[in-house]
Amino acid sequence: MENENITEEVVKDETVDTQPEATPTEKTYTESELQKIVQDRVAREKKATEKAVEEAARLAKMNEDEKKQYEFEQLQAKLADFERKEARNQMAKEATKMLAEKGVTINDALLDLVVKDNAESTKESVDGFINLLNAQIEIGVQKALSGTAPKQTTSNVGSQITKEQFRALSYPEKLKIYNTDEELYNALNN
């Protein structure tokens, strides 16, 4: 019973809301005026919808342009990378040529250390490498020359050796006698 009362109250409220009150200040419209109002309203909504569609298309196009811009930037980055690698390869060829002129050949790992981003830096690096190499060679030569001088032997060997002793000598010992005194070698060898 309580549910019926609630339903009746809702229905009563709806009826009251849907029925217009007759007040003398309220304006009444003719059918043609209503059609004109509706047409104006539809035209405004259509215009707003067209603007929204146009804006969405412009935004979609902008996104497409942004995609193209991104792809363009990626291609530019790849091109720059290829150009940088090509320049480095040219620098490596030039460095190899400069080193070859100085009589120096190096492996790729050392070449990578010598080659720089521009020609001037690469030339300075090659010159520095050659100077370092020459300095190390000079140090090695000085170290080799700093030892004691070899002992000088005289050809008194002939007066001390007999033919029997000569025959008992090894081949390198006989060769040493031949190199120091060929006449003595021939006399002992007969």
C-alpha cells in the first residue's frame, strides 16, 4: 500500500509538470514560428558540428604532419650519421696515406686512435703518433748500443793449433777460422 502512494505521488508530480500553466504573460507561438525556431536551432547545431568536424580534421592532419615531421627528423639523423661515418672513413684513408708516406703501417685499432673528427686534428694526431714512434725507436737503438763492445780476436789461432786439433774442431769453429784467416784455414785443411 505504501508503494501505491509513492507511485501516485510521482504520477501526480509528472502530470503537474507536463501541463503548462495558463498565465497571461506567457507568449504563444504559431506553427510557422516554431518551425523557424527549430530550423534556426538545427542550423546552429549543424554549423557547430561542422566546425567541430573541421577542427578534428585539422587536428588529425596536424598529427599526420607531426608524424611526417618526426619521420623527416629521423631521416635527417640517419643522413647525418652516414655523413659522419663517411667523413671518418675519409679521414682514416688520409691518415693511412700520411703514415705510409712516413714508412709506418698500423692496424685498425691504432688507426681508430689516430683518426679524429676533422682533417686538422687527424694530421696533428698522426704527427704526434709518428713522433712517439720515432722516440721509442731511438730509445730502443740507444739501449741496444749501450752494451759493451765485442771483444777483438787476433789471428794468433794459427800458431797455436795443429792439424790434428783442427780436424777435431766442430764445423762452426772451423768456419770461424775460415772467416778470420782464410790462408790458415787452407793450410790446416790440406
